[in-house]
Amino acid sequence: MIRKILIANRSEIAIRIMRACRELGIISAGIYSEADKDALFTGYADEAYCIGPAPASLSYLNIDKVIEAAQKSGADAIHPGYGFLAENAKFALACEKEGLTFIGPSSRVLELMGDKVAARREMIKAGVPVAPGSEGCVSEFGDARRIAAQIGYPVIIKPSGGGGGIGMTVVFEDRELEKALESTQAIAGTTFGLADVFIEKYMEDPRHVEFQILGDSKGEVVHLGERECSIQRRHQKLIEESPSTALNEKLRKEMGDVAVTAAKWVGYEGAGTVEFLLSGRTFYFLEVNARVQVEHPVTEMVTGIDIVKEQIRIASGLPLKMTQKDIRINGSAIECRINAEDPLNDFVPTPGKIRNYHCPGGAGIRVDSGVYTNYTIPPYYDPMISKLIAWGADRSEAIARMRRALYEYVITGVKTNIAFHKAVMENQRFIDGKLGTHFIEHETTLNEDMKAIAEREKPLEEKLYRGLEEKKKVAAIAAVGAVTQMRLRGRK
């Protein structure tokens, strides 16, 4: 079994992994940038090492510095979390060369899945359904025009090496195609260092459904059911749930079997996600996220399986401890990503100092967070504050518990998207499970709903949390003191 793990990440996901380590009796070593010296995760780690200035390129994305910290700490494994270097094949290869266990798939699989054109080819070989489109990369307008005519408009042009929706361009008619091709190639080259792009048929309002998979070194793979991730802004998820209201048992089995087939075909080891676009009963392969996902807690809530612990067990060479028939979905779970952003201003990030922080609790509620009162959210990274998860015996109860938890959640000092989540939980289309990736654009009353809910709940919140700021000042001083002491004890 792995003895010591360096967590090559920050904030809530770093704490999430450290918690798993603590339960397994594994020593955790953290890394942090200068901007994160007072962050909660640096104190929670058994040890913590500063690896450079605030910009991620000089710290969390610097492979040499991360490897150096791992060697200095004496760790025998590295967990990359998500984002940063989590799906970086060069990083995984560097770990392999240095004799460090990379808690994730091999560098070969990461390289294959990181190239969307190569991944698409492999899925076709495996018999996995993919959207109609180009067989490979497209560089010339003439080829793009021919492919678009074959599959029919609208089409979407995607960077081969991209991620997070960056650079993707939807084209609805022929006269837009040439400019869109050039624009996507330029963005791809600048952002990803690779100007290769490909073309697929565009589904105008599909659902985004993904299957959580676990694969071991013996070639065994299971899926843990699906997650619905259709509520997004700028192709980035905001709300996820499991199970999806779109799937019946027959479709769930069909899609789950395809996800397992895809993972086995590429020799996948560890935790990952096979993502699909679903329209009616037709689904197409989208991509493989070769890491633990932000939304993994919803699957943990409905299956009772600790995905991070399973990652560590698999990386230690142990076989899966469950078969597909052992997997049971119990109830329903929803996750809201609580971000420091302004939903009334196109979700622009709003980093800054948190004055008051009061977490919700009670039956069926889980909060994965990395902040505290008087903590300053730095402007250099993703503005996520926490992940709020609600479980219920059925979807109606999960929604009711999420509404209650959002009401209890108090964060002052920075603008957050809590009001947005409140509005969605009261939205009739959401309640009815009628979702799509353009939910936010289509629900044009969300802004007004947010304002109305804020006005309605303001007197109640003031009554419930009267005097919270003064009480929190005392608690914050104690909390920061405790964090500082832990950090000083573990700092090398």
C-alpha cells in the first residue's frame, strides 16, 4: 500500500484527498504557492511545501517543482486532483521516470485521451457511438465545407487538444464556416500550442450525461452510474445530479456498458469519466475525463463508494473490491458549485476577502470547502468556494434539502452564485427534470427570479443570522490561529 502521497493541487480538492489519506493511515504532503500560504489546505496537510509564486505556471503547473517537492517530502505517490496537471501526460511520464506512483491512468492513456481526434478514432474502433464528423483533423476550408455539407448544419469546430469548451465554435450556415475555422485554429494554437481542429455535427440542446468508471490493473472495469451535468455556463458545469431523469433502466445499462467498453479498450486504470451527449434516446461519445471529477461527491452519495480511496487502492496495485452487480444506486443527490462570481453580471469572478462564512448542515447535506471567515480568495485560480451536495431518498427530497441548505449558507464579503442556485432549485423546468446544456440561456427569467428570492429571504436571513459577524470574528481568530499552528508544525 502507498505510504505517503504528495497532493499536487489546492483548496477543497486537496483537503478532500487529504481526508481520504487520513482515513487510510497515509501521510499527506501538500504543496502551495505564495498566494496560498494561509489557505486551509496547507494546515490540514501533515506537511506542506511552498513551490513558488502565485501564477500557476510558476507553481502548480511547474512539473519540475512539483516533482522536486515530492522527492523532498519522501512521498512515494502523487495525486493530481483535477485541473492543473491532472491530465498532463508529460507530468504522468515524469512521475513514472522518477519512480513515483501517479494516482491516475498511465501517461499513454492520458496522451491518447488528451488528443480528441485520436480519442475519437479509438472509440470508433471500440464500437462506441461518436457524432458524425471528420475522420481526422481539418486544416483547409475546402475540406471543412465538404464535411459540413455531408453531415449537415449546424456543425461545431473543436480544438483537438482543447478542454473546458475553450475555442469551440458553432457554425449554422456555410457563409460563417471559413471565418469560424480560422478563428478556432488561432485560439487552439495560442491556448493549447496546437492549431489542429476537427468538425462534428452539433446537437442544439442535448443533455450532458457522464458515467463514472473505475478500472484496476487487472483489466477489470465497473461503472458507478451516471451524472447529469447539463446546467452549464460557457461549457462549464454548475449543477450536477445522479441519477439522471432522462435515463430509464434500459438506456442506463446501454450507456453504462458502452462506458465500460470504452475504458477497457484503452486499458484505463483508476477513476475517470466517460462523457456523452444525449438527445432523446440517441447518445454520442463526447470525451473521457481521465481524473477524478469536481462532481464526484454526487456519485459517492448515491453509491456509498469513496472514489478517492478507490483511486489510491487501485494505484497501490489492488484489484477492484466490487463487481458491476454489487453497484446499487440509493436515492438521489445534487451538487451545486458555490463560486465567488456574479451571476447577474455574466458570472464574472469576484475574488476577495470573506467576512462571514456559515456552512449549512443537517440530514443529507455535505459541504466540501477550503475557505474560512477572513480568508481571502486569490484572483489567480478558479473562484470555487465549495461544493454543496444534498442527498434525498428521491429527487424531490434532494431538491428540498438543497433549497434548505442554500438558505442556511451565509457568505459575505464577496459576491457568490448562491442566489442563482436558489433560483434554479425553484425553477419549474428544473423541478420537472427537463434539462439541456442551454438551460441558462433558455430560462430568461432566472435573473429576475434571483432578485425576487434575495428580496424575499433578506428579512429571514437577517433575523436568523443577527449578530453573526461579531460571533464569527472570534471564531475566525481561533480558526486562523489553529491553521497557522498546524502549518508551522508541518512546514519544511
